[in-house]
Amino acid sequence: MRRIFVLAAATLAAVGFLAPAPSVGAAAPYCGITWGSLDKTASGMSTALVTNVRAGRHECYDRLVFDLTAPAVSFPNQKVGYSVHYVPVVTADGTGDPVPLAGGAFLQIAVNVHDFDPWTGVPTYQPADRFHAVNVTGFQTFRQVYYGGSFEGVTTAGLGVRARLPFRVFVLAGPGNGSRLVIDVAHRWS
């Protein structure tokens, strides 16, 4: 009778009706992070303008934020699009020139918004030093933030990080009528 039960349980597990017991000593993901390090993209083009880029430290990850003037989704059904992925070297948009960055791995960031008013040409964001756009001294994961500016409706940046680590990208509403593009990079793998 015991053999029949074991055989039935093994058959049910094999076809997915019964989950196998977790292995002894299996660790939970670091801080519950299951993001991975593959490319993160969202299609869309927005009338939003970049007004600031800033960074923050959290218990499990470092965060880079692009402050934007328009809602995450604006009329007529426009939304903030982006592409963030690891590259061997960050390149300057328009020229393709390599951008030297501190760190063991590099994220190329493209946000489908302008950093200037397209009607007047007046900049809405210009860091004092584009190669050190945000001070990330003392951060656990971030090493350097490069701000490339806008070219043909796309604003680019480069992020030097300690190593190729899991990251996530998402858009938050607010504050007010604006929105924020958020890039979180974990401090470590699980």
C-alpha cells in the first residue's frame, strides 16, 4: 500500500498537480527580490519633460529616479516608454562614442521624453556635471551616473554599478500631475 501512495505522489508531482517539497536549506530570495538582470522595456512616447534626476539608498537596493512633468499616462493615451539594459560600454546617443564610467557593470538607459521644451528650446534639466549627474558617493551598488541629454525625443543616461545585479524599472504617478521613472538595482543576488 505504501508503494502505491509513493508512486501516486510521484506521478502527481511529475504532472504538476503536487509540488515537490522544498529542499532542505533552500534560501529565500534576497529581500524577496526576483527581478533578474535581463532587459526591461516599455513602449510609448510621452509629452513629459525631465525636470530632475536623483538617487536614493534603500535597505535592499539603490534607486535612480527621473522626475517627469506629465502623468505616467497622458492624453491621448500616451505613456512613458523606456529601455534599460546592461551593456559592455555605455555610448553617447547621437555620436555612439563610449562613455567611461566607474563600476563593474553598466546600464544604458533610454527614456522616451525630452529634457527641454520642444516649442521654445529651453532646457528643463541640465546637471552641472553630466558625467557625475547625481552624487552616489557611499552607495552600496551605484558607482556613477552619466546624463547624456536628449536626442530625437529620447533622453539617455548611463549607470555604473558595482556588478551585474538584478534590477527593475517602473513608472510611478505623482507628485501632483507629474510622474517618475524609477530604476532599482539590488545590492546583491539572492
